[in-house]
Amino acid sequence: MGSRPVGREAGENPHVVTMLGKPGCHLCDEALAVIGRVCADLGVRYEVRDITVADPEEKEEYWEKIPVTFVDGEQHDFWRVSEKRLREALG
């Protein structure tokens, strides 16, 4: 999984969405599908970070909540991603 930035050309929506998840997580796959669709529609860059290689504090805080979604560094959602809420946060 690693950290991989995706999307957004210069001059488009300045927000950044980050998903913290782990390989083989079906909820992470579902969340990523929503994030990818919304970010593509709105011209927003997103990145995926692997919690299995995160620092110990981050693992402790978020392990039971993955996938965790952040918008501009602030926690937005966990377990499931609401397409409607994500669009509102990025609009």
C-alpha cells in the first residue's frame, strides 16, 4: 500500500485527502473506491498511507479505526467513507 499521492493538476481544488489503511482490508478497498471517485470528480489530490509501517503512536491511535480518512490533515471519517460527507468537506 505505502504512501502514494494521486490526482490533481496545478490550479485545481487545493484540498488533500489521506486514507490510512492496510493491505488486504476490504473496508479500506471500499473506502478507496469512494475517495478515488470523489477526488477525481472534484480535482482533489489524495494519498494512501499504510498503517502497518506507521509510527507506534499513530498505530495505537488509529489501528481499530481503519480505514481512517483525513481532509487537509484533520480526521474526517473512520471505518466507512460517506461520499456525501466527503463531497461536502471538499466543496
